Amino acid sequence: MELHDRAALISIDVQQGFDDPSWGPRNNPRMEANALQLLAAWRRSGRPLVIVRNDSPSPTSLLRPGQPGNALKPGFEPRAGEPLIVKSVNSAFIGTDLEARLRAAGVSQVVLFGIATDMCVSTTARMAANLGFDLVVVGDACHTWAQRAPDGTLLDADTMHRAHLATLATEFGRVVDTADVLQGLAARAA
């Protein structure tokens, strides 16, 4: 895949609270391994990287500040010089300075991954595309859970994941795998 010179990687809500069994069965057990590979290669490239954390305002949320679940998973914490964007809604662009940071850095392309495919990743991705950024979603570095449809039918996690990635690919940007991004980074370095 072709990466812009000023592409930015955005890690969305890779937090410990999402490991709680109350969420139910998830898809893509390789999400974290893929994402850590992606983060390591991106950091080596020296390109802009943004870490996003959900500080839920709900008093019962596992992601509420002060709760152990609010912490980012090991390996997903920002390093020196990497901004941490703290949000309280689905989109990383609402109530934050994410767009301003990206514009100030001259970013034209955003590459997203994280949790959950159908919620915060999808919402942030849609807004990124609507704001004019060239959107890339790393599908195998995202995951989600089963959801109940309005008619009561349970849609399994993989169906939810695939349906949201299909919509993003159809209307908003490109959906790729970790290997595609790693190959793009290697081609730019050569």
C-alpha cells in the first residue's frame, strides 16, 4: 500500500477494560499482536503517531478514569513525544484537539486501528474521511464483540467486524491488513 510522506498512525482505545469478560466473546484474537507489530514498525519509521484513550464519564464504565480498566494495555502507552488524546465519546475528533494536531503536523493520511471496530474505530474513521483525510483502517488490528440487532437476533463478533469494515471500505477509505502497512513502510524506507 502507498503511504503518504506525512501519514499518521492513530491507536484507538486499546485499554485494559476491554479484556473484561462482561463484553462477551470477541473476534480477532490476533488484534493486539498485529497492532504491536504495526506500532513498532511505525515508531521505527519516525512518522507521526497518536494514542487515543477513552475516559468514559459513565460512573459504571470499566473505562472510567481511576478504574484499572482505563489504563492502556501494555505496549500501547505513548512514548516520549507521542501525544495522548483523551476523549469521552466515540469519535477521537469530538471535544479534542486531534484535528488541529494533525493539521499542524501537515498530516494528509490517517491510518487507524484499535477497539472496537464498530464503535470508536468506525466513528473516528468516518469523521477522518469527512474531514478530508485520506483514510486507511488496519482491519486485522481491530476487534469487536457480538451485538444484538433491534429484532433480537444476535450478530456474532466476526459478522459485526466484517460488516463495519465493508462499509468503511465502500464509502470512506481503504481497509488493509497489518502486512500491507508493514510493506508500505518498508517500501518507503528503501
